[in-house]
Amino acid sequence: MTQKSAFPNVKNVKLLPGFWQRLQKLNRDITLPTEYEQCKNTGRLDAWKLEWKPGMPNPPHIFWDSDVAKWIEAVGYSLALYPDPKLEAKTDEVISWMAAAQQPDGYLNTHFISVEPDKRWTNLRDWHELYCAGHLIEAAVAYYKGTGKRTLLDVMCRYADYIGKVFGPGKNQKHGYPGHEEIELALVKLADVTGKDAYLKLASYFIDERGKQPYYFSQEAVKRGEKEHVPAWMNSPANILPYAIFQAHLPVREQKTAEGHAVRACYLYAGMAGVAKHTGDQTLIDACKTLWENVTTRRMYITGGIGSSRFGERFSFDYDLPNEEAYAETCASIALVFFAHNMLELDVDSRYADVMERALYNGIISGLSKDGKRFFYDNILASTPPYYKFSQQKSPERQAWFGCACCPPNIARLLASISSYLFSSNDDCLWAHLYTSCNGEFTLKGSTVKVTERTSYPWDGAISFAFKLDSPVRFSFAVRIPGWCTNATLSVNGKPVSLAKRIRKGYAVITRTWATGDKLELNLPIQPQRVYAHPAVRQDDGKVALQAGPVVYCLEEADNGPQLGAIRLPQDSKLALVKGPAALGGIPVIQAKALRQCRKEWDADKLLYSNEKPRFDSITLKAVPYFLWANRKPGEMEVWIWE
């Protein structure tokens, strides 16, 4: 049975000391101020003053608006939980520039106002007007919810109203859609907060129009006088899917595989799921499920990373998951979380929350350094530093900023809003999706239900929920049993509960009359595990990955010496969790007896090849959480280990 739910406002759940509170505090204290300074120093903030003139250096770029917008969105979420007058004043100043920059007709984009005013809406394929508009809308919604201030929300309603006049099925409207999706999911949020159905209809239009022939992108290319309507780099390798890079090769309901730019794809899919929840369009729901299945069972890394090719930052083909050449952009994993989030609202099923958890604990927070100041754009699964001297890839060290800086503020807005991902509810049931210490307040059956959760997850699987209600209320409380856990136990008020008949779509559901003082205890034993890839993943054949709870581990040169590819982990070697190095906060690492191919004879005899059987030395292998790699000295790294 399908069960819909809704995630709470950020204000409804406040984190307590634990894994995610530490990251949220780091985000608030370090990352947000760091990103503000970067936006200021690179000209992204001053662009809103519209002071740039032709001939001046550093013209506002076509996607700068989106970077500032994501920063404002993160601030909005942060202020909702942690008031900060100085931060709010800084943000209000930027918003005042935005309001002043808005054109009389409602248009708002710093590049096309200041740099190329005559090229507005002339290249939806390559330029980012609608993408930037989407991020500005999301910023406006978050800031309004966090502060109650309407200035930016009113600005973006005027902009959305204007966009609704420009685009649509009408004779005098443009029948186009964005080359970089984002506005679709943003318009759903705007419709929710304003109650205006027109915004939901506009989101539906952009989704439904996509992929129709004749291709809009080809038509606008003709108007621009371009001879090559579909540049070669935009096609699939087989050159049979024009515009697949933009997910515009087919109407969305006919798309069976995830194609093209991974971030754009999952932003689109998240928007599709958001629209489907409101409209109940079963054909759109079915399309979302088909694409979800393809992404998560054939095209996703063990870290929750997606996008296996750095040529176009795109999906390639089923089971093609290269490690050293992985792209797995931070933004792509974040977009996958948005997709999972909206699918969970459509239908509460643990397969969505399992993927959401996998991406959050691995392929997303790996994009942020331990000190909160540096970032990964892409998240590779193997690193051999000498290789990068001969590769177009940058050395695997987190950077202070990027020319295309989409990932840093994307991490910031996700961390600032993480509390809204923990639970969802409808009138009859409250679901716990992700686990961390927190206080939550929800409404079920017209009554206020307060829940206090305590846990050291993901390092310890003991989780307790204590309830407080004004009066007893009968409802269902459902806790997710993660896919990695095979021996969960549960008790209510100290009495063990059999899970056999209570599991529904991966959740243990307890229906009873709950009262103040009731306590539910869930135990998800966390032990190191071996994980194997599908045999069709040729890059991982004969290899094993290590995981404990939701956390994927990796080998680093700092703990295991160089030439990690020479290490073998025997199948009978026992895995143990032990206290990790102080440099990484002492968090648990995985330790095991292993073998390393000996190279003394090779080096002594100056051999490149030999007929002799390799000899191995015994070693103790140590694996650290993947999200913490590259926080010490640069060196090799591998997620997949020869077995």
C-alpha cells in the first residue's frame, strides 16, 4: 500500500549533540562565513549592485546568481534554528540589492541585466537563466520560513509570475524549458508556501514540454544562426541520443534510463516527484520509479555518488562505475538526496531512505574538509597522486573555492536543513528515516507529539525515542530498519517487540496509544561488513569494500603505506572496529590482517615482469571512513580492495 507523508519544517526538529549537530555547527560557524567571503572576493555579491559596465574586468557570470542564492538558502535554514542578528543583517543587505536590481517587468539575472541585456532567453540550452531563477526561488522560500521576512519572497513571486507569462503553451509564449533543470522543484516549493496553483502548473509545463519534437533547443539554435544544432559533446557516445546531456532526448515519461549530466538529471527527477505528489499523475510517478530503479541499481557508486564520466559530468551506461576516473560530483549526490526525499513523500519505502542515508554519510560530506573550509567538486573512489601529473584531473585535494562554485553552497544548504530530513508524517503515522540525537515536534490526530531521540549513531546502533504528549493519542510510529542491518531488535517500554510481522516496506511499525513517558528503543548492531559489487561492475570484480553501519570505509596511504593496489584482504580475515587516529577525531576505523605483495626482489633485480609467483608479507590493514579521506597529507586512497 502506498503511503504519502510530508517532511517537517526545519524549525520542527532541533539537533542535539551528535554526528549531524557537529557538522551543522561547523557549517554555521565556519562554512557559511567562509562562503560569504568567497562570494564577496570573487565579485558574486557586488554583481547584484549592477555596477559592472562594459570594459570592466570580472563580468557577472551566467551562473553566479545561483551560488549566492544557495548561500542565502543555507542562511535561511540556519536562522530558523539559530538566530544570528549579524548574519541576518548581512543577508538582508544582499537581498536589498536583489530587490533593487529587479527589472520593471519582474526579470532578475545579474548577467543578462548588466552584461548581455539583448540576449535574454535566447539560449536556454547552454545558459542558466531558469536554473538561477530556481535557486533564487528556493532561497526566497527558505529565508521566508526561517525569518518571516517577505522581501525576497515577493521579489521571486514577481519573477515567477513574469516567467509564467514568457513560457507556456500559448501562441505568443516560448515553448521552451531549461537546459539545466532546477526551477521545476523550486516552483513546487513556491506553490506550497504561497498556495498559488499557477506555480505548480508552470513546473508541470517545463516537465511535460521537455523532449518533445521538434526540439526546442534546435529551434533556438537556428534563430541564433548556429550551423551545428546539436554539438557533438552534447550527444551520447553512440551519437543516437541528441540532447541526452540535458535529459531532453525524449519526453520524461518515455525515458527508461538515467542519461546525461547527473546533477541536471536528479534535479529534474526530484521536480517530477514533487509535481507528482501534488497532482497524483500516475504516469509521472511510474516514470520516477523507473528512473530511480535505473540510477540506484545500475548507475550508483557504493558511496551514493552518481555520474561516472567526467566528460559531461554525466551518467555513462549500466554498471560502468570507474573508481579513479569517477566523477560523482558533490552536487549530484545532493540532487539524488532531493530525489529520494520527494520519493519518500510519494511513498514511504525504505529503499529511498537507504539511498538517502548512503549519499549523506559518504558521497556528500566527503565534499567538505574536516575544518569546514575546503571542498571537493568530484568524489573519486581511488587516488594515485602520480597519475594526476598525466591526467586532466586535478590532484585530489580539497579546494578553497572553484570557478564553477556550485558544490560549496550546495553542501551548506543541505547541512543547514538536515534536521528536516529525519522524520516525515501524515495524520496517522510518524516515520523515523535517519537517526541522530534531536528534539522533534509533530502534529498527529490533531495533537502535539514531542519526541526526543538519543543516539551515538552511526558509531553505535543503540537508538532511543522518548515521547511527550498533552494526552494519550493512538497513532503509528515507524522506524526504518536499514538495508545493511540484518539483526535489528526493538522494545517498547522495556518489552521486546517481534519484528517479523511489523515490517512494512522496510519500516518496523508500532501502532498503539502513545502517552508521555513511553519509550521505544531500537538497536541496529554496527559491525564491519564486506560489500561486493554486481559481477557486471568490471572495475570492482574480485574486490571488496568495507562498511560499518551506513559508513563506507577506504584505505589511505597515511595508514597503510604506498601502493595500496598491492594489498590483499583474505576472505577469512576478521574485521574489527578500533579507535582511530587522533588526527581524525578518534572515530572508529576498521582493522584486519591482510597481505601486501613484496617488491624487494623486483626492485633489487630491476624487474618489470617476472615468471615467479608473487610473494606476500603479512600486514595489518586499517580503513578510515571515506568521508574523512584527504584530511591528512596527500596520498593514495582506495575504496575497493583486492580480495
